[in-house]
Amino acid sequence: MSELLQQVINGVSLGSIYALIALGYTMIYGILRFINFAHGDVFMVGAFVGYYFTPIILPLVGGSLLLGGPMVMIASMLVCSLLGVTIEKLAYRPLRSRPKLTILITAIGISLFLEFGGQLVFGPDPKLYPTIIPSATIVSTDTLVITSNPIVVIGTTLLLLFMLRAVVYHTKMGTAMRAVSYNHRAASLMGINIDTVISFTFVLGSSLAAAAAVLYSSVYPSINPLMGIMVGLKAFVAAVIGGIGNLGGAALGGLIIGITETFVTGYISSTYRDAIAFGILIIILIVKPSGLLGTGESEKV
Amino acid sequence: MMSGIPNSRWLFIAFVLISLAVTFVEDSINPYFFQVIIYVGINIILASSLSLINGFAGQFSLGHAGFMAIGAYTSAYVSSLIVTSTDGFAATALFPLILLSGGVMASLFGLLVGFPSFRVKGDYLAITTLGFGEIIRVVIQNLDFLGGARGFTSIPRISNTFWVFSTVALVVFVISNIVRSTWGKGFLAISEDEISAEAMGINSARYKMTAFATGAFFAGIAGALYAHFVTYINPSQFGFIRSIEIVVMVIVGGMHNIAGVVIAAVVLTILPEALRPIAEYRMVIYSLMLVVIMLTRPQGIFGTTRAFTDWRRKLLASFGAKGKA
């Protein structure tokens, strides 16, 4: 029983990280209707920014993790927002009116560029991520050990989710975002600056990915330039499972993937870990292509 | 709809004969060059078979390396059962059968992967096929009789210039003929607009299945040729990056242009070898090239089919003019 509880806690912790990344996919898909393949690699850059900034930031705050941890996360979020907006401006914006396939291929190109550029800049070998979450054991019995790591991950995720909700539903920019995702043309006729809204969406998505990266690397401290591929793909799968374009769906999908993956690793075999997300994806797409919480769109002829 | 390849069975036969002739002198070729030549052939097969799925039928697939893996592993397993010695007549006589086993198995999986394409389109299909490719890789990794993550060793080395390049000739011949046939028109129709195609009485499900099964069949054969050349295969050789490499060849060559795809496969196989001295920049250049092509010439370097045939016609005309003068 307590082993089950342990697995659930680990699963929710991993799932909330997937959820944060999935939100970026889902928001960008909601507005631009394409898979931002490079999102997983923005996540990777986020991890490396955290890696390089921690030794700079921690001494500034006297080595206090309680103060330094959030600052590292914010630094990483800022850098990644900049990266996300730059990618959108340089690569996606000129292609906005072109066929979707063209943008998809461009996104794959950008993704490969970040991966292999990352290998050049950061070096191809895995690096050990510094500890930025204060480690403590919160509950400890014979069979159940709950450390501060999953609690911090889940707590931070919840906080970010509430902030995102507030931004999307209670600010002017959030309203504009929803309007643009509903109808580009009509939104622009209402005086909404589409370019600004899209840039803002990339800021939100990329900074969530960066936050996820800092949390993820604290839990799995080995980081490398190709780490974003699998995590990104699974987070994308999470977004699709929940119903792409739907914020709650992305969070739900993330949890489903995280928990399933932890259970498969714990009870079946860790070698099947990477296949399970895709298995779920294929089943969902065949049974309910619009995802669990998504609403189907019928194609206009 | 022209494919850019002259419709000549003589060209096909000539190509097979040349590849046969080269086989007799292949021992005198520098082993490194020989390896590059064989990889060029295998990549031409992969890229032109993918161009049928991604280009002509418009079903963007990111799982081609998965089909290649199935062909490679099936053929390796079959030949471990039936081939006892690498030399001699027996291995050579059985090789077509071995290749076919890889192709047929991949083709069956092609049908399986084609199935979701009825319900899933565009980038969703891309991610689904990518998922299939990954699942295939992970499953192979867990199959002990195929060597698991350690890989499949001591596959007999049977592939040579003849086998590889006569297959190249066959694949290019078959695909450029499919594309020219009424089937080709059907593929083009569903890639342009599926709903209109359906309205015109085209059974889009059947066409998609055919594209996936045919493309996967040739990818499986390419995998079989590869396995019987390198003699050692392991699941990580058939990852996501491998699929991307093949996709890049199709995109650079032009989605609707087999001649362009063949040229792209040749150039993009040789180029990385030529760039060896700056190997670490290779993939960076590759990825930038992909972005720049999409931004400037989304129809591929070799342009649309029409532009390419125009260029070819002009070239031929200029030769003709010189001949007259």
C-alpha cells in the first residue's frame, strides 16, 4: 500500500513537470495551430541556463537555497522567454501564411539546431545539475520515504498553474490570447495586435518550459543537450491526450503520462518507459482524436 | 505529372548491368569509398520510398527508420536461420528471399501504421508515425531473440554493389512508374485536398494504405541491405534522428520530384563525409539548412517538378542547339 502511495507521489511529481511543458505546446498550438517541435529543446536550454546560473546566483544570496532556488528558476524563465520569442520572430513568423507542413519542418529544423548547437556549446557529455531544492525528509516510515523534492515540484507547479490561469482568464492580454486562438482575423479586426499576442504566448510557454526544466533537473540531475527530445515528445503526447488547445487538458494529460510512466517503470519494466507514452497516444488518437477534454472541430469544405 | 526520370526500362536494365559490372571490381575500390557508395544506394532507396508517402501521397511520416529497422531485423533473423556460410552460391541464391522477407514484414507494419492515417492528419500524423517508430525501437530493444539492446551480431555480409544498386534501379523505376500511373494521380489528389479527392470518387483510405505499404516495403528492403552490409545492427541505429535524415532528403529534393530526391540522397550522404573534418558542426549545418530551405524555397532545392523539368528541357535544348551548330 505504501509502495503504491510512493509511486503515486513520484508519478504526480513527474506528471506535473510534463504538465508544465505540455501547457506550452497546447498554448502555442491553440494560437498558431502547429506543433512547436522546438519546445522540448527550449526546455533543455532552460536546464542548462539553470546549470550555469546557479553558481553565479547562489553566492549572491549567501548560499540560501530558499532564496536562490526561485531566483535561478526566474533567470532561466527569462532567458528561455527571450529564446522562444526569438525563434518565433525569426523562423515561424515569416512562414505564418504558408502551408502548415512547412512550419512543422522548420520547427523540426530549429529543434535539431538547438540540440546539436547545444552539443557544441555545452558539450555532448551529461552534466551533474547542482542541488537547488533544499533536501529534507518529510515522512519516513519503513516502506515510505517522502523527500522535499516531489513536494517542492508539485507545489511550484500548482503555483505556476494558478498564475497562468490568472493571466489567461483575468488579464487583458489573456483575453486577447483567447480571442486570437478563437479567430485570428476577427481578433485583428477588433484591434488586437496579433504579433504581440503570439510573442506573449511564446513568453508564457517558454518560461513554463524553463521552470519545468529547473524542477526536472533537480529531480533527475543528469542533464545533456539531447534531454529535451524525449521529455518534449512525452509532454506533447500529454497535451494531445488532454485535448490540444485546452489548458486543463494539458495538466490532466501530464498527470496521466507521469503516473502511467512511473507505474510501468515500477511494476513492469523500465525499458518500456519510453514506449508507453506513444502507446497511449496512438490509442487516444484512434479512439478520440480530439483528446479527453478537447472538443472536436469539423473541417469546413 | 512528370517525375523527372525518363520512363525507360532500358535505363533500368543498363543500371542493373553497370552495378553488376562494378561488383566484379569492387574489391579494388578503397573500402571507405566503397562503404560511402553503398550508403548512398541505401539512402536513395529510403528517400525515394519515403517520397512516395510524404511527398506524393502527402502523409507526412516521421517513422521511416522504424520500417528500416523491421526490415533489417527480420532479414537478419531469417538469414541466421537459413544461411550457413557467407560464401558461395547458396547465400547469393537465398538473398532475394531474405530481402523480400524484410520488405514484406515492413510492409505489414506499414499497413498497421497507415491505419491511423484515416483518422489523423498533418502534424498529428507526423507525431503518431514518430511514436510508432519509437515503439518499434523500444520493442526490439526488449526482444531477447533479436539481441535486445546489445544488438544483432554476425549477420553474413552479402550486400554488394549489385544487390544495392539493382534495388536502387528497381525502386526508382517502380516508384516513378507508380507516380505516373493513375495511382499517382490519386496520391496527388489526396495530398492536395482529401475531401475534394473523396468527392471525385477516390477511396482515400485505400490510397493511403497503398502508399504506406509500398513505402514501408522498400524501406524494409533498404534495412535488409543495410543489415547484410554492416553485419551488426542495434536498435539505436534506427532512432528518430535517422528518420529525420531521410525526411530531410525528401524535403531538400522536393516533395514531388523523384529525380530531385535521388540527387538529394546522393549529396546529403556524401556531404557529411566530406564535412568530416568539421564533424561537430555537421548536424548544426544540416539543421540550419533545413530552416533556410523552408524559409526561402519550401518546394525544395530542386524546385517544383515543373521547374525542374523546364530546367532539364532547357539544358537538353542547349545541348541540341550546340549539336546543330
